[in-house]
Amino acid sequence: MNEIIKVTNLTKQFKQITAVNNLSFNVNSGDVYGFLGQNGAGKSTTIRMLLTLIQPTNGSIEIFGLPLQNNRNEILKNIGAVIEKPDVYKYLSAYDNLKLFARLNGTRPTHHQLMQQLEIVGLANRAKDKVATFSQGMKQRVGIAIALIHQPQLIILDEPTNGLDPQGIADIRNLIIKLSKEHGKTILISSHLLSEIEQIATRILIIDKGKKIIEDTATALFNPSQTIVEIETTNNEFALQQLQKSKWLTSIQQHTTNTITFKLDKSQIPTLNSNLVEMQIQLISIKPRHSLEDYFLRVTTAN
């Protein structure tokens, strides 16, 4: 499978603040790549480096197999991006916005091509209406249509559902699925709305404080046979010492002063419980957790 984006040891510092810290990840052709992190985790900073809006402090970025630093113009011609709220002209129609931005981009699409883009984003029937009359979700779809006008291979969306109502969120979700499955686009989408990413992503990266926490396929992360189990003990230091000598060591995902988190098959929970008792580990609680959101909150607030 072809790598569309290859990020290696990427770091960005703003004076004393490290916004992105030695981050590495790959986006493959055809991925809907979910880029997850709480607000301030470093998602937008990473995306701005991918789009050459800011320069990395260290590390490298390759897109379409080319070093970004030396091939900026060639690469950006094949990327469409929407960074948070799209910057559109509210008192122009959706059609005229597309036509204007296409010309600014150096292309002159036909009337049919412009209408095709509006059809893709579900706005063909509102083509001549002023954007000022649109809901925020519809404005976001106009922004995506503008990002698509030059037929890019890669689409980058930074928090595209921010501030949208449930219907607007559903519309963007369905559009992303459509762009991936029907139009063959590779999509990188950043968000903190974990339930939305869970429904559309094929691969997922979670970052916290600029660092990679976990990267895996959606299938692996959402596998119902895999369960996140958190235990709280009276003495975690002792518990960890005991677990170092047990078969459960490889199942440990995270530990804090008070808790230890495992990833295992749900059917193994009774055996884990029995073994903990046999190791004389005194339990305060044992809690199985299933959703990505709960796991995300656990791993990003552990430090």
C-alpha cells in the first residue's frame, strides 16, 4: 500500500513550549485517518506543518513520496484542506464561491464541473443561494467543495465538525464516507469528537501533549474481543512488581499512581481477577471499559 504521508520525528517548539514532540506516523492511500487528541494536544500545529503554514523545528515530512520542504508547490497542488471554519464569501452564492476560488487556484472549471462538486457535497439544489443563508454545517460543506475543486488526491480536514449541530455533524460524516468510498480520496481528519471518528476512520492516531499515545487500525482499536480493563489497587507499586512476573505483563497498556490498565479479551477478566487475588494484590475496583472515548480519556489524562 502506498504511503501518502510519512512523518518522521516531527517536532515543533514555540519558545519554551513543545507543541509537537518527536511525532512519527504514516497515512496510506485510501485511508480515512483519524487524528485524535484533546484541545491543545498538537493536532492543528501538525496539520499546519503538513500544509507548510509553519515550519518544523526538527523532523521530516514526505507527501506523495516527496520531501515537503523541497517540493512544496508540486505537493500542495494535490492537497485540498479545510482548517476549522472555511473562509468563504457569505454574500456570494455557493456556485460563485466555487467559481471564484477555482480561478484564484488557477483553474477554470466548466459549469458542469462546478455543479458536480456541489452535487458531491449535497448542495446542488442551493447552488444559487447566498452562503449567508446557510447553516454552519452547509457552510462547512461549501468549504469542502472548494477544497475539492482541483481534484486533489489528499484531503486534510481540521476539526470539521466544530460548532455543528447533530444534523450538521451527520452530514459531514456521511460526506467523508462518500469521498472515501465513492471518490477514492485519502482523508486525514483531526477531531476531538471521538464518537464521530469511531464511525468513519480506517486508521487512528491518538496524541497527547504533542506525543504519540497509540496508532492502530480502527478494526484493532474497536475489536469487540478486546476490552480495556482498569484496576485500582491499595498499593500499585506492589501490584506492578507482582505483575512483572506474570503472564499479564504484556497486557498492560498504562499505569498511574492509583490505576493499572490492561487490554485483553473480555473472557479473560475472571481469570485476571483470580490471578490478582492469588498474587495478593488487594483490589479496590476492577472496571471493564469498551468505548474509544473512555480509553482516549484514560490514556490522555494519565500523566
